[in-house]
Amino acid sequence: MILTLNVADLTAQSPAERLAACAALRARLAELRETLGIRFPVYLVVTKMDLLPGFSEYFRTLTSHLRAQIWGFTLPYSRRRKAGDPQALHAAWRA
């Protein structure tokens, strides 16, 4: 499953609106897992990052090699870890 979220939409929403949208997405994903009877990977792609203030300036400082790299990280699947574990997300973000 590939989910795409537009960063402009995310930044325009209030924190309560973002939480509600995330809850709705989680519910739909749970519905799909239940309907299909399988656990599947979910890839989140945040689009329009270049619209964030400072992005272009930061991107210009990178070498061509770094600009060509995929930006992202993977949160490994674990039956012991609760889905959406904020500590795992924070650790991956800082790595």
C-alpha cells in the first residue's frame, strides 16, 4: 500500500484536523487488513516537500550524490511493537 500525503495540506491543517485525518487513514488501513486477511507494508510518501520554507536552500547545499539519494527510512515490522510507535518513528527520524 502506498499512501501519499501533500505537505501543503498537512501544514494547512490544525493539529486536531491532522489527528482526525490520521485516524481516518488508520481505520481504512485496518479495514483493508481485515477484508484482505493479510498484513501488508504501508509506504508513506510525503509530496511537495519543496514548498516548505528553507527546503530549496537546504537542498542546494547538498552534493549531487546526496541529492540523488532516496530520502526516507523504514520502520521494521515487529509483532511486539505497537503500530505507530512514536519512539520508533523518532529514532528513525533522527538517524
